[in-house]
Amino acid sequence: MSPTNRTSLAIVGAGPAGLTLAQFLRLKGYSAATLIEQADRVGGKSDSLDLGDIVAEMGTCYATGAHKDVVGWMKRQGGDLRILRKTTIDGAGLKDYIGDAGGPPLGAQVLSYLAKRDRLLKQLKRTPDKPSLLAEAAMPTDAWLAENKLPKMTRLMYRAITSLGYGYLNEVSIYQSMQWVDHHTILSGATGKLIMPAAGWSDFWNVLSQNFDVRLSSSILKIERSGQDSLLHFKDGTQLAAGALACTIPMDNWASLVNNPTADETAVAGAITWKGYATSLIVVENWFTSEDIRSFSKAFLPGSYPGQLISARYEGYSPDFGGHLYVTGQIPGDYTLPELRIFLERDLADLGASLVNVVNAKTWRYFPHYDLKAISAGLLGTMRGMQGQAGTWYTGATFSHESVANVSRFNKALTPALLARLKG
Ligand SMILES: Cc1cc2nc3c(=O)[nH]c(=O)nc-3n(C[C@H](O)[C@H](O)[C@H](O)COP(=O)(O)OP(=O)(O)OC[C@H]3O[C@@H](n4cnc5c(N)ncnc54)[C@H](O)[C@@H]3O)c2cc1C
């Protein structure tokens, strides 16, 4: 980078949000964006470990019907897709687990949930400040489902929300649960159709990123927003002028980079707590091999606590690593990785299996949890209304949901307004 150069759009972050935004813009004829990435690789929370015969995903794993555009791009890249075989809860089918709960048949509960979801989200768009709607959106997921007499949907949410590490149903607002649990998620759960790029998500993002001007290992010192252009200052002493900015990174990080955070940026940064998710790639003896994913209901039912083994994915047998490989998930709470390993060993022993080796483990900054009181006080309207303020556009997991499908769909919807501003 020369000491100062210029781009019409600087996209900060080259994770799924930055890359899918650049891709939607490119598909509409705009290819002038510059992506600024602090890491030495693209892909953000996608992290594929290539172990030879096996590619183990430590981060992003599955695509569903909701990932239509992303899966389309995977197919166009020509890579093979791995279709998963079977998902269970405690070794039994999802339908049995959900069916055990009371109330009307599952189909009726799903339709009732989808109709209520549709109503709430549409009304929130039409009248974003209406206190009764905000109070409903801020209800904890379990309380909303109980009030609406949907016990089978509560079980489905345990699987779709808690077992994916998004949090316990008494903590996550129904609004955030609704961002993820739509007809696509429910259908994918019912059909069990989950897709993974066989060469790994990291490979997919790497190939996609070759279409763009991506500046890796770029540490931003500060962003000056004043006048026509914003000026990004980098730790290596260089600068980049930008006609517009797209923020895909957590708002607290963003607010500490810009010289003049707006009131809305400060409000959003203060209303969000990043939770965690821990994944471990382990070798286990005497565990399941005839299914791909197993979740463990003990870890997401009321009374469960952080650290418990919540799910595991069978990755295959590796002679090099001396056994069957699995990627497990745990909600870490305040526990460190060595402490989480003790929980893992205990839970495996309870299941009759034994931990042989930990190949890799990491804790992710995961799931931007909206404060329930802030939702009641109008956070959602603030997040919608701030687009384009101070020459800045906001996207990523904070503004859509912690999933590639949501991030990508959000960007698709954002693209026309952003393009109009870039051309205007
Ligand atoms: C274990 C795990 C499993 C998951 N499974 C799935 C799944 O099955 N399906 C699915 O759809 N999603 C899944 N996800 C979620 C999905 O990976 C995330 O929602 C997605 O990565 C969010 O994309 P993002 O671009 O908003 O954020 P990130 O992926 O966090 O990317 C942000 C990028 O910005 C960069 N950055 C941060 N600060 C700066 C800065 N100051 N300057 C420059 N760059 C910066 C980061 O280095 C990073 O590359 C999973 C995530 C994890 C952790």
C-alpha cells in the first residue's frame, strides 16, 4: 500500500460478511471495494483444518436451504459437497425427541410458530417503535413459546438454538431466535439435509476472495470520519482514504477505532454482549460412528450449565491421529480450555467413551447477544435506522445473526441501497 491511496468503499473485515457483501456488489457490477482484514487469512469464523484425508471444521460447518446463494457459489467453484448422513439427539431421531413434548402435533405447532413469527417480524418493520411489539420481541425464547403453548417448538429450539451454541432459551430473545429459526431451518431439521464443502469452508472463502482486492494482515490504528472521505490509518504508517465504509466487525471494536462514534454506534456497542463457543478436535475411543452429528439433551435442557458437552460431529477415522476424530462443542461460560477439557472427559466417560487425545481446541467470540431491556427500549429500530449514517454501512453477525446464511441474506438486501449511495 502506498502511503495514502483511495478506494470508493472500504469493507472492514474479510469474514463471511465482508466477502459476501463484496460478492453481491460484484454481481451487480461494482468491483471497486477494498477489503481490510486484520488476520493473515480470510474467512473469519470459518477455520478448516486439513488433516490429509479429513478436513475438520473448527468453526463454520453446515449449509442448509437458507444458504442458497452461498451453496450456489460453492457449486460454481466446482468443489465437491459433502452431504451429511444422520443427526440425532442422544442417539435418537429428532422427531422422536420433539414428539415426546406435549400439545398439538408437530406440524400444527410449526405452522402456528411460523405464522406468529411472520406477524411479529412484519409488524416490527411497519411500526418499529410500538411498545407492545418491542416487549414481545424482547421476551426470552422459552417464555414466548410457553405463552404461545408451543412445547414441541421449545424442543425444536433447544436443537436449533442451544445445541448450536447460541445460548440457553431463557437468555436468548425470541427476536434473535426468530432470525435463525425460519421455514428453511425447520425444513433442514426435518429432512436432515446438511451440506458441507468437502474441501472446507476456508478453501471456499479463499477461492471467493480471489475476485477482490483484499488486504490481509492490515491493522487499523484509527478511522477518521470527517468531510467527504474517511481516512483509515494503519499501524504500519500507511493510510487509505475511503468514500464509504462498511463495518462487518463487532460494534465494540468498531467504536474503539472510529474517532467520533455516533450515538447509535455507542448504543449498539453497549447493548451487545459477545458470548463464547468452544470447539475441540479430539480422538475418542468407543464412541458413535454410524451418524454424523449427535447432540446431548442434558446440556440444553433447563438446569444445564456451561461446560457440558453439547454436540459432536464424527469426522472419520485417521490412522495418523490413532483413532476416530470428532469435533465437539461446549458453551464455555467463564471456563478456560483446560477446564473445559475436564468437563469433556467426564461427559465422555458418562457416555461410555474415552478421550484419547486433543488435537486442537479453541474458544470463539460467538453470538452477539442483544440485551433484552435494550430490545424493549428500541435497539432494533436503532440498528435499522443507522445504515448510511456517517458514511458507514453496517452488516455481519451483529446486524443479521450468527450464521453465514443470515449474513449473506442481509447483505443481499443491503446491496441496492449501498449501490445507490456509491453511485450517487
Ligand atoms: C464453531 C462455529 C460453528 C459455526 N457453524 C456454522 C454453521 O454450521 N453454519 C453457519 O452458517 N454458520 C456457522 N457459524 C457462524 C458463522 O461462522 C458466523 O456467523 C460468520 O463467520 C459471521 O461472519 P462475519 O463476517 O460477520 O464475522 P467473522 O466471521 O467474525 O469475520 C469478521 C472478520 O473481521 C476481521 N476483523 C475483526 N476486527 C477487525 C479489524 N479491526 N480490522 C480488520 N479486520 C477485522 C476478523 O479477523 C474476521 O476475519 C459457526 C461459527 C462457529 C464459531
